[in-house]
Amino acid sequence: MQSEKSFEVRSSKREEEAAVLLPVVVDVSRIKKNNYRMDMTTCLKSLLLAIQQYTGSRTAHTAAQLQKQVEEVSGLKCDQLLSSGQVLPSECVSGLVELVGNPNTSPALTSSIISLLTQLACDDDSREILHSSYNLTSTLASVVHCHSATPGEPLVLQCLQVLQKLTYNTRVFQSTNYIHELITFLMTNIQSQNEDIIMPCLGLMANLCRDNHSVQSHIKSLDKVKPFYRTLISFLAHNSLTVVVFTLSILASLTLNEKVGEKLFDAKNIHQTFQLVFNIIVNGDGTLTRKYSVDLLVDLLKNPKIADYLTRYQHFSACVSQVLGLLQSKDPDSAAKVLELLLAMCSVSGLRSSLCEVVFRPAGLKLRAAGRKHGTGPDGGRKAESGLALVQWLSSPVEGAESCSLQALLLLNELLEEALGADSVSDCVLSFVEMLLPVLLSLLKVLDPSQGDAHLRKHCQRITYVTGLLLVLCAEDSTRSVVSRQVSAKLCLSQVESLLSCCHSNNPLTCLPPGSENDLSQVCAEALLRSLELMSKLRQQVKDMETSFYRMLQDQRIVTPLSLALTSHHRERVQTGLSLLFEATPLPDFPSLVLGESIAANNAYRQREAELSVKRVAVQEVPPPRMNGSNMLDSPSVTSRSVHSLVEKIQNGLELQDQTKDSHVSEIVEFYEQKLSALASKESRLQDLLEAKALALSQADRLIAQYRFQRAQAEAEARKLGCLLKEAERRREDLQGELGSQVLEVERSKAEMEELLQHNARLQQDSEEHQGLKGAYNTLLNRSNENDRLLKELQSAHISLTKQSEALRRNHEALQLQHDKTLSVLQEKEEEIRSLRSDLQQKNSDITGLRDKLRAEEEKGKEKDQERRELEETVDVLRKELNKTEQARKDASIKASSLELQKSQVETKLKQKEDELNKHSAMIAMIHSLSSGKKNDVNLSL
């Protein structure tokens, strides 16, 4: 009891200590996070300093220092570093890209920098920033051009791999620096025999050609395009599926609307192409191959003729079922590409009904089976998983797999719109809707502004898609009744309230301009209008929905989203805004004056933004001159000197007098005027950067103060933890003393226990003798009882074996009857075969006679041509009948062989049953012999 009490005291003290340490652990995690931010900032500053030192003096020491800093930054987690919009990472990346493009940089350092840039390009936004803002594509193309003489070099392969990653789903303009050289390099090496470089070159060429008419026209205008086409066609027989997919993608981009493409993708070959692409998608050797296969099929579907071929493809439903099976995996990349393919198929009107049949019907069967709580077969379960897997991707988290969720919502929107637009809605669709609705309503969560603008933007986009799907369901009476039973006015009201608060609480400094498509206020406004439209659709069916709807329309905060919708350039948003305005205008408290002022302000902002965009385009259209590495270092000073000299000439009037003499002077003046405007814009950007640096410096001071305060808190908590540690040590010493006394007591108890054990051993010997005699008696008694029990069991076994023997005999008789029937059927089939053979011989004799007549008629000349044609037609008919007869003979022989096989199987089964029957008879005989023997013999045998 004392030990139990002491244990309870110790456990309660441990719980108290854990409660004290819990906030300490949380604060320590926050300190670690802040330390990680400070480490990243420190590393980036060191990297920027190393870049500046290496640019100033290119020595081995500065190169080694820069290499070390690049490796340190590569060891940190750099997710979404570029998309954060900070100045320090931007300057570092600009310096690194400039060093990569400089041919004087060592290959090892260039490779390390490219590895770091590849690590930074971890998501689509970062890749877009590196491509558009930092011109990394043209820089890497220049590196490939500089090392084009050694295509097998690791640096060239690394550049090609990074270029393939950057240019995927990104349009590269033909005017980009070194693109023509890169295309020439790719075409040359694709036609080479180097297997290591062919695959990255094909992948990059597929990216450059896809949806890029300028690059396609440039390749078609080259002289070596026909040998290039022949090389690509030869790659279609390659043993690597990835190479085949890359090749088909390039050929589809270049030759789909030409004679080569018409021959390659004609009606004879297109079905084999479909089967190949579907097999690669389902059984591909990696995500990359599956990704390019989906892109290829999506590009082919854009051609109306190929889309029509796919509607007539006989294995389409089976292939789509297998593709839907890929949604059961947990890979968001594969799921995103599968959903992209299904959305592309929905754009073809002839495929939408087939997709609905594949998705909805199995899911309906699965739902009803689950409702009855009965198990299904393995085939039915696999077929039903496609629709359920599609629904499961709806509830994927907002961060990470948001594209899969949005694509799944779009796909269901298209399919349900097609299914509900039919003459009658099937029960399978209604069952699917009943299963889908709880998942959709679970996605309508209240927004949390503390999670950041990016999370809110994604969440609002999901709400927009979910409410759009609910509006599609409300378009049909049967599904609207299902929706109205599960949607409540409280849910819609809370959703609209949170969206209104989100529209009016976002920070204008962190948001994009109101004209932008991804602006948080624009996205929130669209989600809000969709929610109000849903309330308008359900106001007659749901209790208290009409009151909540009209109350929200009279809210003053509705002005901003409504004005954004009415001034939008999207037709659907304007129509939604007008319908809501029509409902809200008769209401007494609707703020119509405020709405008018907001619309006017939006129009004024759009006009001003349009004027500024025209000026920006005029400044950005100045083409930067292409420079080498040495000229890149001296370009600012040379440009400034030339600009100053030009200004002086213009002021003195010398340039104006020479304009009539030189026809190119006006172009030079225009170029330098554009250069001046570009320098002015650059000066304004530098001023903005300076202000951003000042803001970043103030933020850094604030972070330093915050860090010092948190460090003082951590030191105080560390002292507190030290005191707790000392107290625990003191308690441990006390418990050590108690443990020593307990050990002494245990030793004394052991001595007493040994004496008791000796006495117990003597008693045990006497007891063992008694137990031995008693055990012998019990053994004999048990043997007797056991023999009686075994006798009863053997009797019951004899009865059961007799029943089994009788059942086997009946089964044998039935099988004998079936065997006799089979023999009779076999004889009938043989008679049919004999009759068919006789008919065949008769037909053969008729054919020979007709052939003799035909030869005789041919000698008669031109007068008997008409009769000869009739006889040829008769011969063709007889040949068809002969083929049919031969096919019937083959079928009959196949059936006869199958019946022979069945006969052999039945005979083997009969032999097995007879062997089992003999075994059972032997067992029965043994049982009879055992039961009739003597009891003592049975005991001895046992």
C-alpha cells in the first residue's frame, strides 16, 4: 500500500512537471523557428557578400568561399523562398544567374549554382519567377551553347534537365536569347547516337514545341527538318516508353496539321496510338512518363478529327476505368494529371456520356451495397472505387494537393451537368449525389484570417467551386430536393458572414491590385456571390433561408463584392451580380448610392491602370543588347557615357543637322530615347528597392528586439528548469536511500525463505509419494474414460463416413449420367461434322465444275463477258459459303476437343472419388475391428 501511494505521488508530480514544461517546449519550438529564419537570413547575406567578392576579384579563394556559401544555402530548406517577395533572396538569385551566364565562371561553381537554383524551383510559382523575372531559361541556353562542342559533359546534361523542368507548361518566345542556338543543338543531338543525351533533348524539345507556334514555324523553316522527322519516326520503335512519348509529343506539335501528321495519325494508326498512350498512362514507368502521356492525349483531343476517332474507340470505357483506378493512389501529381485528362475528355461532347456512365454507375452500385451493409465481390469493388476515389480527392488538404481538389470539383461539375441534363435522372446519379453532398458540405468551413492570405485565397477558390457544383445540383428538381434536405440556413449564413469579414479585413498592402484575377478581395467576392446565389436558389425549400438571404443583401459590406462583380470582364460574374442586384433593389435598406460610388471608383482605377500599363509596355519593349561576359561587366559605365554624349549632341544641335545625311540616325535616336526611359524606370525601381531595404532594416531591428526578449524569456525558463532539475536530483537521492533499506529487508526475507523452502521440500517428498499412488489410480480411470469417449467418437465418425460414402455414390451416378449425355452429344457433333464434310466435298466438286465452265466461257471472247461476270459473282458467293462451312467445321472440332477434355477431367475426378471411397472403407473396417477387439488389447494399443 505504501509503494502504491508513493507511486501515485510520483506520477502526480510528473504530471505537474509536464504541465510546467509544456509551454516551455512550445516556446522552444518558436525559438527554433525564429533561429531558422535568422540562419536563413544570415546565410543569404553571406552568400550575397561572397557573390560580390567573387564578382570583384575572381580568385581561387573567393571561388572556394562562394562554393561553400552555395552549399550551405543548399543544405537549408528553401521552399517558397522566391515567392515570398523579399529583397535579399531576389538579389542573391540575380547575382547567381549572372554568374551562371558568365562564361568565365568555373564549371564546378556553375554546376553548384545550378543545383541551388533547381532546389529553389520547387513549385510552379518559383519556376515561373525564375523563367520570367530572372531569365534563367536564356541563361541556361547560353551555357549549353558555350559547351555545345562537348554535349556529353555533365554540366550540359544538368542544364538540359533544369531547362526541361523550367519550360514545362511554359511558353518560351522565339525572340528569347539563345533559343535558336538551343533548338539547333537539340536537333543535332537528337539525331546523334548518344543515348545519354537523347532523352533530355527530346523532353526539352517537346516542351518548346508544345502550344508554341513561333518555335514550331522556326523548326519547320530549317533545312534539316526532313531528316529530323525521319529520326523522330525511327524513335517510335524505341524500347523506352519515355522516348516514345517524347517523340509522339514532338510529332503531334509539328506535324499534326500537315501531310506527315495525317499519315501518322490517320484512321489506321490512331487506335494503336490510343492503346499505346493509355497503356503508358496506366502502366507507365514513372510520373514523368505519365505526365507527358497525358499532355500528348490532351493535345490530340484538341484536333476535332482525332477527338471523333476517340469517340468511336471500342475500348474507351475500359481504358477510362483503368485511368480512374490511378486516383486510388496517394500521389497528388499523378492524380492531378489524371484529372486534367478527364477534364480534357469532358470538352469532347461525344465522350461526356461515356465518362458519366463509367463514373456514376459503379459508384451508385457501391453506395447501395454499402447502405445494405453487405460485402461485394472483388470485381465489383474495383469498379466502384473509381467514383469514390474521385470524391476522396475533394477532401484533400488545402495546402499541397489543392489543384487535385479543384480539378475534381470541376470534373464533377461537368459530369453532373451532363448527367442532369438528360431526359431522366437515373437512380445511380441520385445515389452518387447523396454520397457526394456530405463531402461537399464538409468543405464549407468558416474562414480563419490568421492563417495567411495564400491560405485564404485557396480556401475561397475551393468554396467557389463547391458552391458552383451545388448550383449545378440545384438546376434539377430531384437533386435540388436532396440538396435542400442537407443544406441549412445557418450554414449558408455563417459562410457568407465569414466571406464578408474576409473581404473587408484583408490588408491592401499585401493584396494584389483589384484588377488582378488572383486578388484576395476578387476571389472572396466571387465566393460570396456564388454563396448568395445558392441561397437564392434554395430560399423556397430551406427553412429561414429567405430571411437570411434578404438580410445579407441589405448588409453594407455587400457593396464591395457586388461592385467588383458588376465591373468585371467575366460574363458570368456580371450576370450573377445583376441577378442579385435585381433581388436587392426593392429592399428598403439596400445601399444603392454607395454601390454607385464604388462602381465609379472601380472604373476610374481600371482606366488609370490601363494608361499605366501602356506606359509600362512602351518601356519594356526596348530589347536589351546581347553581351559577352567581359562586356556585361562594363556595360553600365559605357551606357552612361554614351547617353551623356548623346544628350550633349542633342543640346548643341549637332545631331539634328546630321539627320538628313545619315538614314540610321533617327533609329539610333529612337533607341537611345527608349534607353533613357528604361534607365528612368530602372532608377524608380532602384528607389523602390531602397525603400524596401529600409523597411526590411526596420523589420530586422524589430526582429532583433523580439529575439532578445525571447532569449531573456528562454534564459529565465532555463533557470527555472535548472531549479526543477536540482529538486529532481535531491528527490532521487532520497529515493536511493529508501531503496538501500528495502534491499536489506529483501535479503533477510531471502534467508527466511530458504529455511521455509527446506521444510517445504521434506513435505513435498511425502506428498509426491502420495500423489504418485493417487496418480496411478487416476491414470487407469482416465484411460477407461478415454477409451469410452474414443469409442463414441469412432461410432459417430463411422456414421458420418457412411453418409459421405452414400453421397459420393450418388455423385458418381450423376457424373456417370452426365458422362453418358456428353458422349451422346459428342456423337451428334461427329455426325454433324461428317455431314458438313460431305457438304464441303459437294461444294468443292461444284466449284471445280464451275471453274471448268468458266474456262470454257473465257475462250468464247468478248460476247460472253456479261455471263462471265455473273459466274464470277456466283463463285464469290460459293466461296463465302465455303468459308462459312469451314468456320463451322473448325468450331465443331473445337467443341469436340473441349468435350474430350471435359470427359478426361470427369474420369480423373471419378478415379479420385473411388480412391477416397476405398480409403473410407478401409477406415470403416479398421473401426469395426477395433470395436470388436478386446479391451486390454485396446489399452495396450493406445
